[in-house]
Amino acid sequence: METLTQIVKGTAQLDCIRTGGVAEYIITSFNGKKYLIEIDLSDKVDCGESASFKPYYEKAIILMRWIRRAMEKGDLIDRN
């Protein structure tokens, strides 16, 4: 697995939003490796009361909080 720094230098593309408000983003790292993270949009404490998420981020660092948490919990899914 790559380091957090290598991963957040890449891009993030929204893959889908599942029932219950879970957004799935495909993170393509600086080195071209792909990972999947899930963000529970219904968690207003975590996301905020009025947060909005874009379908594409040029820099995945915007989602660093969720990427780091997924890495720590072992929930970062390797898509290679």
C-alpha cells in the first residue's frame, strides 16, 4: 500500500452514491494506483450540516480525512 501522501496527491472521482447516503469515491494516486473509499453522507457530525461533495476532485487531498480514516481502519479498498 502506498503512503497517505502518495494517495492524496492523486485525483478523486465519484463512482456512485448508494442507498442510505454512502458516497463511493475512486482515488487514483499520484502513481496511478486505484483505491475505493466510502463516505457516509448521512453522518452530519462527520460531514457537516451543509456539506456538498463534488463528483470530481483534481487533488484527492480534499478527501484526506476520509482517506486517512479508511487507511487506519483497513477499509481502503485496493482496486488494482
